[in-house]
Amino acid sequence: MDEWDKYQEEMKFKYPKVFENALKIQSLYPETDRGAALIVAAVLEEQLTLILYSFLRDSKSAKILLDGFNAPIGQFSSKIHLCHALGLIEDDEYKQLEGLRKIRNKFAHSFENIDFDTQQIKDLINGNLIELPPNSSTRKLFHNWFINLNHDLLYRSNEVLTDKRNSKTYKFKHIKNINFVEVDGF
């Protein structure tokens, strides 16, 4: 094993989340534009799921809300909205994720042969993610945008742990073990 391989193994052990994430980013390059958009959306949706799990109580109900068939917060859009409503993502991140969701949906639900150079995709990127300089590679800019937002969200789940919800016992409850007496006239 040469020095570079040793260094990589050491970093992989030290920063496993970064290496796992790098593999996901690497998987984008051989993909078609449609595939790249779908993978980017899946990676960022996974980030939001981890952020929500880090915030919500460790409970079966959290799992029911976020995972599985017909999970109430199982959709990308629901996770975006909930993360924003709870203050787990910033306004600008919310806007970008909503833009990505629209781009993902165009690719996922279109029978047309579309790519990053299709005008409607360019318009969505330009209006929601980044400003496209004239004569630029839309795909390269999309990748760079993704790498930046992904980086911003990568450790958010760790930051959110400080605000993790816990079970509470509330003070004001009905009185237990009370005997009710029947009263005439009611």
C-alpha cells in the first residue's frame, strides 16, 4: 500500500461521512442529466431525513412519519417544508431545495428527451438555484451548486442534535383516581 492509499484509509476512518458522501458525488459524473438530477434529489432528501431524525424524538412514531409506504412526511416536498417550518434549514436553502424538487419532477415525469440544456430546465435552475452565466455549462454549474448545498447540509444533522426533542411530562393533566358522584338535576 503506497502513501496515498494509506492517507485515504486514514481519512476514511477519521471522516467516514465525508468519504461516503464523496462516493455519491462521484456517481453523478457518468450519469445522464436525468440520472444526475434524480441522484442529487435523492442525496439531498436523505440529508433532510437525517436532519429530521436528529431533531425528532427517538420513537416509533418518528419512523412512521418519515419512512415507509404512505409515510405522512415521506415525500421530498414534505421533508423540505417541515425542515423549513422547524427552522432546521435556512430560507435560502429552502428556496434551493424547492427549486431542485421542481427540476427533479420535470426529469422524473417527462417522457420528452430533456437535459440540462433544455430551456425549461435552464429556467428552473436560473430562477431557483444559481444565476447561469451566458455560454456556461449548465450541468457543471448544477454539479457545483449541488456540491455546495450538500456540503452545507452534510453535518446539519449533527448540529441539530443539540435541539433534539425529548419526551416531556406535562404538569396540567386531569386528576387521576377520582371518584365521581352522581348529582341529580343534570
